[in-house]
Amino acid sequence: LDEVNMYVWITVLAGLALLPALLKTFFPYFFQDCVYMYRALGRGIRLIVYTKKTPFYSIVDCFLDAVKKHPGKVFIHFEGKTHSYEEVDKESNKVANALRSEAGLREGDTVALFLGNEPRFVWTWLGLAKLGCPAALLNFNIRSKSLLHCFSCCGASVLIAAAELRDAVEEILPALKEKGITVYLLSDECTTDGIQCIGQAIAKASDTPLSPSLRSNIHIRTTALYIYTSGTTGLPKAAYVTHERVWASSFIQGVCGVTSKDIFYINLPLYHSAGFLIGLVGSIERGNTVVLRRKFSASQFWDDCRKHNITVMQYIGETLRYLCNTPKKDNDRDHNVRVAIGNGVRADVWKEFLNRFGRIHVRELYAATEGNVGFINYTDKVGVVGRINILSKVLFPFAIIKFDIEKEEPVRNAEGLCIPVGKGKVGLLVGKITKHTPFVGYAGNKQQTVKKRLSDVFVKGDLYFNSGDLLRIDHDNFVYFHDRVGDTFRWKGENVATTEVADILMMVDCIEEANVYGVKVEGHEGRIGMAAVKLKEGREFDCNNTCSVLANYLPVYARPRFIRIQNSLEVTGTFKMKKVKLVEEGFDPNVIQDPLYFLDLTQKKYIPLSPEIHKSIMSQDIKL
């Protein structure tokens, strides 16, 4: 019997010894799934606890606890100066006390912030938050009608602007005066009628703490912020950001493995959700140190990382490609960055980034400021934006449904309901709108809010958030971003994804950047492919090689028939390509000053697009 027991124990121990290898072979992401679910569940429980606290425990309370815990710890590094948690706390108290007495601000009053990336942005926002005032974060690059539009959306009664942005404020000042808006400049003096300087008032104000009773009515669903969409498809929209969304976004750092010992690099604009919610607010939640820069600089990026011992970086849109385009150096891998958090990196750039700069855990995200569904790629698998696991549909009930590219609407069955797509198929991502996964919408834009709500999806009367994004999930439960609705176009009865075509164009030796879109041609159904490209420095457009590369990788219908050479490609403040103006301008050489080329399939090369060729295309003498 003892001998039998011995063999049983040997078998059990052998099985346990083999278990990790077996799991790695048959369930390669088991451990990563477990770590992610543990972290996500922990933060979900914390959010429930915060919600039930009386009064509500907000991110301001989290900041105040961090001040008590480590008052002398550096919170912000900025242009050679450091600001401790305690110092930022006192500065924010001064802002709050000054605004209470000067502007009479009270809980619920919305204030628009028109500031660049600087420490004053941080403590001005914190001061407002201590008063219970929602802040509307204005893009400091916008001007004139766009600026006035963004300000008007949020219903703010006060505008606080940086001194260097005075000219932009003066441009819309008559309209602000007409609305009775109070305008403050963070300056000691200003001679412009209608603009008050608040610099001295803040400097002289008391730094004594403010009573929590000033924000006692705040709860989980109260609006904390207004953050504007990037405006790739028109004027920006002001998304409501509740305290619940602030907390959820702040947890992303922790889910990605960031700790209080990390040093977090923010060079993305603080007016955007990536820099503000994931970066700044996430660092408050973690209690770590932030290195803040006015704007992204590819040439200074790694020097900053070495100088400040950066361990966590952010990226968005094209920024990783900008880093890969810098001249190679012997010390490219001489840094301590271990995690990169962001979204919008192409698979080829991702690979190049890792090959050149070393093993960095890239945590690609999929999310929208106003959305109710999101994913995180916590596995290091290149090219994916997330992974589906047991928690995914519990936390974010979502579906991917069939979508008609041409009509730009979901496909419905005979009962009028949407049709889910299978694994490996591209479809529209929709997130179920529930009590726990709400979609609040856009301030001052009911039409766009309604447009984003999709009803009768799977059951009559249900309601889903329309992400406007086309995604697919493979058989291993990895999520891939395909394209934006409206960017993907249909030509010759086939769907063309602009992101895929742009990836191929970037393989052409002379091309540095590419922005692909579809344009209308009179007398033809759908839209035909066109690309605006920026050439590499000192290079000329290679008509033959471009045609050859595209022919090797793309079917005829997907190849851009028109190419527009530009000195630079216009991007948003968050490095997303702008397409609307390009689509509107089309391919008419009589209107466009940039060099234009036409893909002549008979000659198998791109040729200059002359007014004569354009005329022949429009008269259909040249067949497309």
C-alpha cells in the first residue's frame, strides 16, 4: 500500500511539474489572463467601495490622501523644476480660494480651461475640483469659430486662459462679452477691456485647505470634466466625463502594471483623455511621479527618458513612428522604459519600435472618451488592441455586428434586428447601454448624442452605443482594429480599409507618411481610393516603384488611383490624420496646388495628373 501511495504522489508531483509547460502549450495566455483579471477585479471592487462612501470618494480625495502619505515626494518635473505633492496641493488651494472670492465660483459651475501643458494646468484643475466645479479642457491650438464653438458647448460661465493665449481669447472676446462670460488671464497685468488678470489674486490667496463640504453633492455620475473629441471628422464634440469615468480611466495604469515607484512621462496634450485621464489622473491614483513636457518631441524624447529615469511612457497615433524615424544612435536601448501605454500604433511600426529600442511592454488600448466599451492588450502580442476573456463581456457587454459600408448603417434581418458577425469577420463594435455601462453623450449636441445611440439591436427596445469603429475578433479571442466607419470605403463592389492601404504605402521607399481616403467620382458608384503622402527628405516620388509595391500587396480595387504629394500631412492635436478637407478637395488639378498623380493601369505606373487627364476621367473617356 505504501508503494502504491508513493507512485500516486510521484504521479501527482510530476503532473504539477508539467502543469506550467502544458498550460503554456495549450493555454499560452493563461497566466496573463489571470493577472489581468485579478487587477481588473480589484479595481472594480475599489470603485464600488468609493461609490458607497459618504461623502463620495473622488480623485481629489485620492490626491489629498497621497499628499498625507508622501508630502515631499516629487509629483511633477517640468523644465528643470520639481513640484512636490504638498506644493501642488497648496498651489491648488490658492487657486480655489482666489476663484471663490474673485469669481464667486460654487459647486456645479463649469469653468473652461484654455492652458498649455504646464504645472499651472494641474493645480488650476485641482483647485476647481476642490470646489466641485467641472472643467472643460479646451484645445490650446484651436482658434476663432472653433474655439468659440468648443467654449459654447459646455455651458461654462468662466474662461481661464494662459497669458500667451491672450490673442486667441481677444479674437472671440466680443462674443464672450455678449454672453456675459467672465474671462480671466493667468497674468499679473492686462490692459484689454473685458479680460481680468487673476495672477496676483492667486499669488496673494490663502493656501489653507478647503472644506470637503464645498463639493458635498458630488457623486459617481456627476460630470467631472468635458473633454473634446479630436475633430477628425468636423468640429470637436464635448464629451461628458463623469467621476465614474475618471476613476475607470485612472485604473488603466494599475491594470498595465504601473506602480507608485514608476516615473511617468506625459508629453501628450493635457486637454485630451490620454494625457489627462490615463496620464495625469492615473498618476494621482498610483501616487507616482510625472515628468511633464509642453509637447511631444521625437528628437528630445529618449534624452528626456535618460535624464529623468522614465519607466513608463505614453504614445498615441503616429508618435511611435516619429520616434522610429529619428536617426539611429548607439544608445537607442540605453533607457529604463519598461511600459508604453497608448493606442493607434500600426503593427509594422510596433515591430520596428521593439527591434530598435528594446523590450518594452506595449500596452495598446482601444477606447473612446465618450464610449462605454474598451479593451487592453495585456499580452505583448503585436498588432492587437485587446483580448476577450471571462470578464470582458461582464464589464463591457458588447457585440460586433454586420455593417453596410456603402449605406453606412448596420445590416438588419427580416425582424429589423442587427446580425452579429462570427469570429474572424469585420463588423461594427457596439456597447450595450446599461446602468453600469452608460453613454452620457455630448454637451450641447443632442443630435450627435442621438446619432450615437443604436436601438433595436438584438431585442426590440434595447439600446447600444455605436462606436463608429470596425473591429474583428480572431479565433484566439484577440481584438483587431480594422478602420473607422466613414474611412473605410467601397469601390468596385469591394470594401477598402484605409488603414491597410496606408500600411502598404508606407512600405514604398520614398514615402514617409500616408493618409488614405475615398473620393467621389461623378458617374461612378462608391468612392475611389486616393492618398495624400509626404515624401522622405531629399526624395522624389517614384512612379514605378510605388505602383510595383502596391501591385504586389493590394488588389486593383484597393490601390489608390490618385496620389497627392504634400509637404506635411495635417494631424489633430493627438496625432490622428485629418481627412475631411482632403475628401472635399478631391483630385482636381485646377484647384489643388500640390503635385497630383494618377495610376495608369495600362502603363503600370503613376503619371502626373494633368487638367487634360482630369477632364478625360470626368467625361469617362478614361475608364476607372
